[in-house]
Amino acid sequence: MGELSRHHATVFVTGRAAEHIEPLRREWDPRASRQIDAHVTVAYPEEAPDPALLRARLGAAAARIPPFPMRLGPVVAHENKPARGIYHLVEDPAGMLARLRELVLWSPFVPLQVVPHASIVHPRTSRSGPKAYKVLAGDDPRLEFRVGEVHLTAFDGARWIVTESFALSQGPLPDL
């Protein structure tokens, strides 16, 4: 295990949604599937380059956000270019992922315009995007999963590891 780098805030895909996406990831991008489970990135290192501040804000935000639903949507290609990656769009019906980002990504952090997604093929770890897209394009499982924690993750040179987890508040789950 090497030095930790590239800290992210992450929520993991769970339940039936994970059962749907994980086999696709193992087939089309086995390297990435060995490095980290299917997930949705809440904050990227380019947005939040200070891991200590990111950690502090995640803890504070988790205390204010109740558990919430998300849903796997259709398979699309990044910028309509399958070689740049393919993923399931992820819907945020209660707006809680967006709220979590607001609570974490304020000055001095700079939020980017990102579309919530769960990668199937990442161009850094697989070149199978175009082939996978021909098979998977338009797949829309509409599978809901529940988010109950947010994680600080970092790359150790081989895998993305969870360095800390923050349970979301025990408030009521937002209705869809």
C-alpha cells in the first residue's frame, strides 16, 4: 500500500442497483471493479483539494442530511463519446445529493458542473467503452438504492480505500 492520494467524497451503490451494475463493471472494466465498488462521486479532488477540510465538511454535512434515495438511470456515453467512458446516469429525486454537494463545496472549494453517474467503463482503466456501449446503450434499469452514509475515499496506489465513513442523520427519509 502506497501513500494516499486523490481524496474523493463518495456514496456507494447498494442493493439491487449494485447487483445490476457490478457484473457489468466486472465484464467491461475488471480493473476498475477491483479498485472500487460502484459509486457516485460527491466531491472530486479537483473540486476539493484539501483532504482535511473535505473531511471536516463531510462530517458536518452528514449530520444535516437524512438518508435519501437515488436511482440508476440509463446508460450513456461521456459527452456522447464511448471511448471517454460509459456510465449509468444517477437520478437524485429528493435533491439530497445536490444538497450534500452544496454543504461541502463552498469557498475555498470550487464546484464543477458534474452529472451524477455510476461508471461502468472508465477510460483510465479500460478501452472497452465503445464495444460496451454498443451492447448497453439505453439500458435503463430504474433501480433505486438508499444512501445512508458518505465516505472519504483515497487511492493507495492499487485500490480506492475508504478512509472514513460518515452516517447521514437519522432524520426521516425524503419521499420520492
